[in-house]
Amino acid sequence: MPSERDLQISPIVPESVVHNTKALSNLQTLTASIFGAAAGILGLESYSGFLFYFVFTILTTILFYTIRVAPTSLKAGHGLFDTSRYFRTQYEFWAGGLFSGLAGYILTWTLFYGLVRA
């Protein structure tokens, strides 16, 4: 556990950053499954199904940023797309969830496609 002096020097607590990363990962995994079910029900195939996933995953990340990260980050004087106050790197926030939820998306996409079209 960091001391009070360490927190004054570097106010970012590693445990909080890990918690934020897990929360974002859980959100992205859950929404990937929901998007997979939606794509299967809509009957999307091939590239349109993958495009559906990438568009809605990016939209989810942008919504999460505008609702949870941006208001307090901008008040603290950070840049517009700076997530360093809550996450390790900007790549981890903006692009980390694109491929971590892909397997769950494909699984639910094919499941619901098969259920609806069978």
C-alpha cells in the first residue's frame, strides 16, 4: 500500500487503475455478447457482421469515455482524449477491447444466427 507521501507525489493509485481496467473489460465483454446476439438475430453475414461489431464496440468506448472519463478528466486539466488519469495507456482504453471481446461476439453471433435461421 502506498504511503501518503507517495500519493502526494504520484496521485494515481495502481489498484484503482487495475479496477478501472477490469470494469472496462467487463463492459466490453458483455456488450460484445449482446452485439453478437443482435447481429445473429439481424441475420448479418461475413463483413457486415464484423463491421457491425467494430462500429458498435467503438461507439461503446466513446460513450463510456464521454459519460465516465471525460467530465472529471477535463476538470483536472488533462487533454481532450487523455485517459492517463484512469488507465495505464491510451491504447489500452481506446483499442484494448476491440479484440478481447471478438471471440465472445463470434460465439453468440453464430449461435443466434443458427437459432433464428434454422
